Amino acid sequence: MRKVLCGLLTVMLFLTGCKEKIIEEKQKIRIGISYYDSYDPFIMELSSRIEKQLNECENVIVKSVDSEKSQSTQNRQVSDMLSDSYDVICVNLVDRTAPKKIISMAEDSNVPVIFFNRELVSQDLESWTRLYYVGADAGESGKMQGEIVSDYIKEHPEVDKNQDGKIQYIILEGETGHQDAIVRTDVSIQTISDAGIVLDKLSFAIANWNRSQACTKTKQLLSKFNTNIELILANNDEMAIGAIQALTETGIAKEQWPIVIGIDGTEDGLEQVKEGNMIGTVYNDGIKQADAIADLSIALAKNESLDSFNLKNGRYIRSPYQKVTIENVDDYLKLLQ
Ligand code: BGC
Ligand code: CA
């Protein structure tokens, strides 16, 4: 009899324990992150920082998932998180022109969404009140890239290797249709021309933000133009690094290299600036963006006031870009330690 009673008591205690655990788990804030591609180094640096910040908060459960470049996969991931009662969902869209499904599902469940990095058009972002965007101003990065290049060329006239008064260049572009690819390309070139430098476009290649695609495409362009290229503009550091790899593997003597510049200030990008292979980069402040995403998620989950975020148009947070050259690269390398 005593044995039976003891057994019953243990089961009851166990069940109460389970119940408490379930209640405890239910009281925790759940934040979901879905990013477009785990092979993108900038996005992975950004997402790991969001996770790190959230994991430091008490009572927060964080789950991040890779959409593997498929919008339908991402839609399914968001739908699962909504069914699992997530409080806030952070979405790095696969297709920035196709957020409608995610928005309507979130609205039906009344769960706020913070979109980041891949910017949806304002009409979509404004289609429901609980939608936010965290990123940066693409035009600013193009302007800064153009300024680093024009300042450098003015100080180093030898960049114009054939001394024809023009700078022969190629440009490596990110994904077609991505706001950063379109705007960075236009503004960077415009800024260099506005500074009085005559540009001569030899060619361009779309390398989708990707190092190995940029390497392959630069090799093709090098086989056509060889040492005639004087400047390689890249929409991001990964593609600039791909170009450097192509220059190295093609065996072109370093004195004959064109100048190369990227955007992002990823760890690898900063190291290339430090080594003198890139004349500079433009720091895309992933730390500020990640911290803003983490803080905003918590505030939304707790239904706190958003006043301190100074949201532009009630929805946008944009971190400023910064110029990085050999002069200040060490300051940025320190940030990553
Ligand atoms: C970054 C790229 C990245 C892309 C992904 C851009 O802002 O500069 O490095 O691949 O976002 O969406
Ligand atoms: Ca020239």
C-alpha cells in the first residue's frame, strides 16, 4: 500500500513539475529569426549577433532558421513559428518583392514582424501597423564608396596605368533587384564622376554577393582585358575578395593590379584592407543593426513603448555607414574581437 502511495505521490509531483515547466516555458518570450541564406557571410555575422544579444536576455527563447534561398520555405517557417506562438518574428526576406504572404499570416495572428537587410517597398511595409524594418541607407554606402575611390585616385595618379586620363573599370554587382545592388552601383559611379574623374566602363558582372561567382567572373574579364583594368568596384566585400582571388590566381604581378574596393567591413573584408589588397570598404554596421533588432523584438514582445527607438515614419531604423581605409581599419578590426 505504502509503495503504491509513494508511487502515486511521485507521479503527482512529476506531473506538477511538468505543469510548472510548461507554464514557465509559456511565460518565456519566443523570438524567431528567418534569414535568406546561410552561405552569406554578412547575414550570418548579423544573425549570430542578434541571437547572442537575445540569448543574454532572461526568459527568452530564440530560434533561427535558414530559408535556403526559397521564399516558399521561408513562408512555411514563419507559418510554423506563428503556430508555435512566437511573439515576434524577424525576417530577412528571400524575395524582397514578395512579403505579402508573411504579412497576412502575421496580421491574422497579430504577431509583429521586423524585416531586416532586404528591404521591402514602403507600400508593403505600411500595409499593416505592426511591421518594422531595420537596415541601412543604400545610397549612403554608394556615396562613401565613390568618395574613397575618388580621394584615392587624386592622391595616386598612377592608378591610371595607361595615363589616358580615364579610369578603366569593371563593376561586380549583387543580386539583380536587391536595393543595395541597384543603388550602390548607381551612386558610387555618379559620385566618382562628380568628383571630376573620367570613368571608362569596360564591363560588369552580376556575382550575387558571392565570392566564388565573383572570382570566376573576374577571371573571365581578366582574360579579356588583362592588365587594362584600373579599378574594380564591388557592391560588397565578398565579391571584392573574389576579385582579389582571381587576380592572385591569374598570376598578375601586384604592381599591375587594379585598385579594388568593397562594402560591408566583414572580418575578411577588413583583413584585405589591412593587407593592402583593398583600398577600402564601407562599414555596414551589422552590430548596430543586430542590437536594434534584438532590442526592438524584446520591446514589442513586452508591449513596451517604442519611443526610445526614434523610429522613422514609425517603422524604420537605419544605421549609418562609415568609411574604412588603411588609416582606421584597426578600429574596426578591434570591434570584432
Ligand atoms: C550586404 C551583402 C549581403 C546582402 C544580403 C547587403 O546589405 O552588403 O553583403 O550579401 O546585403 O541581402
Ligand atoms: Ca586609364
